[in-house]
Amino acid sequence: MTDEAPGDEGWVQLLEEMDAMAAALDDEGWETLTIPAGDAGPVGPDERYTDRHGYAYVVPGDAADRFAELFVPDGFPRTEIYRATAGGNLYLLSVFQNPATEAAILLAGVLDRGDLGVCRQHAADTGRMYSHLFRVNGTHLGTFEHDDPDPFFPGSGGNNGPSEATK
């Protein structure tokens, strides 16, 4: 991903890159799930649905059902983060990998860069970042924990992908 994606084309580009990565993993024999988040946003530890800061993603319909089948807490020890910015948007592609089962979950979301402050501060204070996934009705599907929060924030070291934020 480039550092600056065109504003109107950023989401389309993100989804194309997610699909290309999924196809490459499929060709290597991995089981993949691609999730274009219906909504995404940063949360602080006092938010309604979680007691930990991070990014919250809404997973629509069938993707939520497949995620529930594939997800194992602490079962995805490798995470790659790809990011791009355009205007006020942060385009983020997270690739969660479970080498033991050769399963990969690819999650695409767009966040408002102006809303990242509280989450970024909690991530810096704790040295951790979390990716929370929810159904449309608010049911928590699972959370990924990351030891390195830097790849999740523009201008914070890290590069624009792949950056590893593994647990």
C-alpha cells in the first residue's frame, strides 16, 4: 500500500489488495476469510462494548458466521498490518494468521484519523493494541491482542506494510 491513497478510491483499493492477498494465501493452501468491515472506529477502555482500547470492527452477516467458526482465542499468533492514509481517513488491512491450522483472516476497515487520539494514548501507555470484532447487533465475536501498537497508527514509526504486530 502506498502512504497516500486517493480519497475516493481508497476503499476500493483496500478491498482489491485484500482480495489479492487472500488469493495468494489460497494458492499456498491456506483457508482464508476476507472481511470488509461494515464500520470501524477506535475505542477507549471505557467504551460500551469492551474494557480494552483498540479498534472495533462491525462484521456483517455471513462473514460474522465464518469468523465465529475460524476464530480461536490466542490462536492467531501472527498479524501483519498494512495501512494507508488519505485526507482524514486511515485505511487499515489486518492479516491475522494461524500457521498451525493454515487459516488467515483478512480484515479491512476505514477509520477517521481525527478520532484516534484516546485509543492511541492508551496503546502507548500499555504497549498493546486490540482488534475487537462484533456482529451488527453488537455481539462480541472475538478480540486479537497485539504486542506492538505502532503499526496501527499513521506517523508512529512502523511502515506502511507489512508491519508485524504479533502476540
